[in-house]
Amino acid sequence: MAIRNKTRDNLWTLITTPTIWAVHFVLSYGSVAYGCAPNENIFQGIGGYRIFVGGLTVVALGAIGFLFFRALGEWRRNGGRIPHEEDSVEVRERFLEFSTVLLAGLSFIAVLYTALPAAMMVDCR
Amino acid sequence: MLVGAVLIWVAVIGLSVFATKIRPGAYGEKAGLRLIIWGGCVFPVVVLTALLVWGLQMMPVLRAEANGPTIAVSAERFWWRVAYDVEGESGVARSLPEGGVPSANEIWLPVGQRSEFLIGSPDVIHSLWIPSIAGKMDAIPGRVNRLVVEPTKPGVYNGVCAEFCGDAHAQMALRVVVVSPEEYDAYVARQSEPASVGAEDEGFRRFMENGCDACHTVRGTAANGRVGPDLTHLASRRTIAAGTLPMSPENLATFVGFTHRVKPGVQMPGYGMLAEDEIAAIAGWLETLQ
């Protein structure tokens, strides 16, 4: 059964936002660790890396936000209602959209928490 | 923090009492959803964000730059090798710096200064913990950890090994003496002096005859072993056997004669086979090492 003019959700679209969170986490911590290694001067500033993490955070939040509203919009427009208990392609689609919304919300907060240290720390300490 | 935790605890228990005892029964879907969104999502996010911001603000303070002495502390089964005024290398170090003024099992610190400990271990993982002064810091073989402490009140504090390290782990303690910067300088200057030992001293003769010098150093004499604690100013410390017994001739004799009864598992063999007066002579001489 075709799903009208919408994205067809699957497990890959479901895990996109947590994947963005994971990539943001690795790049944020990895880049600053690279900049501070071998940690000879713990008072060395990390200004450039903070800007990098800041930019990365804006991109990650933007992408997560886009996916959040995309999934939420489709869920609402197509009469999404919890609980999703019926055995049909339509309901499975709504279930995936709703799950995507929840995971996007979680990923959004997680990305903010990952970026907070870079916002508040100014050196390699 | 405690007040906040108690308030949250009271709210959660209160809600569960309300839902099970005061107003039991079914609740509407909307009420349930509202509780999940506000109580399960919004509230934890706000609280955790506040705690995270608060915690992050404190982190750099924990690694503030030291402006006092650098002291190397090597945690060894089951005692603390101490060296004052060492030159620490910057960055990641694999081993503690050599040199400095050696001592053991008692650390003096100047009050109001940020002193830096360089902490290592040659054998297993230990952890230096002086609860009244700072949090724990692990002593890990093959790695030097740093801990900056800033004692604010003079006094004598207890420290322990906080990571199980073997038989005598519980007897691996130390004293930390916080004094004025002038007293600290005078103390380190005294510790750097050799011992004043008369070679004809009976106790010293017994000490050398029985091979104690293979493991212990007494600066100013031929004793230059590196296995056990430096004994040059042993009697100036408050305790023996790493905080296990108060310093006294009787306790020194007990430790020399019945080492493993006092501290099971230490490398030093007991010298119970020596005659009592011989042990007493060694203990009496050790007591003079001020």
C-alpha cells in the first residue's frame, strides 16, 4: 500500500537523530581532546575548538529540529493517535513517526548537554 | 543539594501515596500524559540542566594552577613514599620525578597555598584520600596523576589509601600536617638535612649488622636502601608503619620484632629472632632520628 506524498519511515529514519547526536558527541570531544593533546599546558585556550563545536551544534540542532517537525507534521496531518496498536502499514508508519519525534526530542537535549561544556570551559582544564 | 534531593524524594513518595492511598482508581489519559510530560520530561531536564551548569562551573577550579610546593607521592604496598619540592614535568608523565627531599607516611602542607601532588605507584592501583582536604585521586602504575589541594585551616588530618591494594590496605594510612608557610619551609629544610648519627652507637651498629640498610636509607650514614621508607628523620613523624601505631620506642620495638602481627603482608621481615635487648637497642636508636 502506497503512503500518500509522505516520507516512508523505517528503522533508518528512526535512528537518524540519535546518530546525529552520536556523531556530534564524538566530533565535539574528539576535536577538543586532539587540540589539548598531549595536555602539556592545561591552561591553553580552546577558542577555535569552541567555535567548531558551536557550529557543529547549530548544524546538529538544525537537522534534529527539521526531522522532529517533519515527523511531527506527518504524524499529526495523518491523524496520528496513540496508542498505535493496529496491524496495518498506516499505523506502523504513524508509530515510526511518533517514535522519531520522541527520539528527536531526546537527541536535541543530548546535543545541548554535549555542547554545554564547550560553551562554559575556556581552556584544556 | 541535600535540600533539593529531599524535596524531590518527598514529592515522588507523596505522589505515590496520593495515587495508591488517598485517591486510588483510574486516571484519564490526559492526566497521565500531563504527568509524564511535566514530571517525567520537563522537570528532570530543568533540574539536570541546572546541576550540569553548576557542576561545569566548578570543574576548572578543581584544576586551578598550583602556587605552592610540588610534592611527589608514591603509593607503595603498604606505605607512602613522599618527596618534597620536586620538579614535575608538564603534560602526561609516566613516572614520578626523581629527587626532592625524601620522607614517608606524613605529608606537611603550607596553609592557604595551592600545593600540587604528583601521585604514582610502582606496584598496584592505590588511591590517596585526605577527606578533610580533597577528594580521592588514584595512584596508577605507569602514570602520574595530579591533585591540587588548598588547605585552609592548620591542623593534623588523616589520610588513607582508598583503593583496596592487598593484605595491609587497611593499615596504609598517613598523617597530613597543615602549618604556616614559614613552618613548612623550616620543616622541609630540616628534612633535607642528614641524620646526626654517632657511628659508635649500639643501635646503629645492630641496625647495620642485621641488614636493615639493604632496604632503608638513613642519610648521613652508609644505609642507602631504597625498598622501604627513608628513616633519616623517622622519629619526627607522628606515627610508624604508615599511620598504624603512634611513634614510641615500645611501638618501634614491636614493629621491628613482630612486623607481620602489626601489618600483615608487608615486605619487611619480622626480626623476632633477635634478642630483646638487641631490638630495644635498634628501637632506641631509631627514636633518636629526629
